[in-house]
Amino acid sequence: MKNPQNQPHILIYTDGSCHGNPGPGGYAATLRRIAADGSALKCRRVEGFDPTETTNVRMEMTAVASALEYLKPDEPQPIIIRSDNSMIPDGMTKWLAGWIAKGWRKGDGKPVLNRDLWERIIAAAEGKAITWEWVRGHAGDPMNEEVDRLADQQKELARRKAAEIMFAD
């Protein structure tokens, strides 16, 4: 696919966070419509939490799926998704075809974890022109730091909700 960074595109950053791993977790994604000159035209956030036993990876994957589901199914703009969890871009660009060909099994024969979320991402990505990129976490990228902060806020909401559930009558 043509590099969308010199043309209008959608830039998505995602992150997931857990209180314990597993534990209550939160996720966040920012979606920005970027003009050809690099300026942001619109920005939206997608965020949420899970007060049950979840993982950082599940929350990151939920952020990706939720961001893609927020977009129109026939979104014409190229999309760049940046995640600080390399498993997501690697999974979507390097491993996915092999997993599917092996009946959702990894090279060692073990089942692929989080198949439900991989399938959700695949469905949400259908028909969209997506570039998957890894970005180093906690390395000063302001947009990555933003989603990290938002995911942490959601994680705290999840932690509080989990405590409410635990002590409910």
C-alpha cells in the first residue's frame, strides 16, 4: 500500500492497561483525521474498561477493535494504527495467515490466544487500507503518552468497579 503519511489519512494510537495482569483493565484509542499537510482535522477518543480478570494484551486488542469499529465500514481514507504492543502489528502482518491456515494454531501447535479479539479486529479491518506500526512505549511520543494516560484512567475506573462488585450485597 502507498505510504499514507503524505496524503489525507486516519492516524490511530491504541493502548491497554491492567491493574495486575490479569486484573481489571482499561483501554483507549485516539483517532485523528490528518490532512495532506499533516495537520489534524478532527480527533475522537474511544475508551472503556473491563472490571473482570483481563490482560494488558486483551485491552490493547480491544482498543484496536473498538477504534476500527468506530469508523465507517467503507472508510475510504488510508489508516495508520500505532500500538506499543508489537504483537498487534506483527500478528496482523506476519502471523495471521499462518494461524488461520493451521486452524488458529501457532507454530508450536498451541492455540492462538485471544482468538475472539483477533477475529473481531479482522472483521473491523475488512475493506480498509491499514498500515500497522509498532511505536516504542514511554519514549516521548506525545500521542502514545496520551493513550497511555487515557488507558490508565480507564483501568482505575475498572479497578473501582471491580471493588464495588466484590463488596456488593
